[in-house]
Amino acid sequence: MSRSKDFTLGLLSGALVGSVVALLYAPDEGRNTRDMLSYRVSSYLDELSHLIDRLSEEKESISEAKRKGDLVVEDARHRAEDLIREAEDLLNTIEDNKGAENNTSENESPTS
């Protein structure tokens, strides 16, 4: 087991033992203690539900931001590929023009 799982298991078992001991030594009547526990549990469940809702909203916003970021990266990649193709075409055109100029100058004979 990993250390975090061991810690979580120890925390939960300690909380359980502590709860049982607290209930056994509670100075109040059982009904009052149960009502208090019920209120606290429902309060914790409401808070947990709120936190889960907030986390799911944040997850959705993070997912949306990631999707938009992926689109930007994809667009930049396509533009870079287009620029590379244009540069290669331009270089080929320049090389073809140089080759044609060299052939023209070699074919012309100097007149004396």
C-alpha cells in the first residue's frame, strides 16, 4: 500500500474509534446525541455536495480551456506547415530561376 492509503486508513480507523469512545462517554442523553450527530452528518453531507458541485464546475471549465488550447495549438501547427511549404516553394522557384539564368548565360556565346 502507498503511504497515502496507509494514512487515510489510519485516519478513518482513528476517527471511528474516537467516535465510539466519545459516544460511550457522552454526558448528554442518547436522543440528544443522536440528533446532534444527525445534524452534523447532514451538515457535512451538504458541504461535501457543495464541494463536489464546485469541483465538477471547475473540471468543466478546465476541460473547456484545454479544448480551446488544443484548437489554438492545432491552428498554429497548420499555419506553420503552410509557411514551411510556402518557403520551400519560394526556394525551389529561386533555384529554378538561378538554373535557368546559368543555362542562358552558358548557351550564349561571346561575340568577338
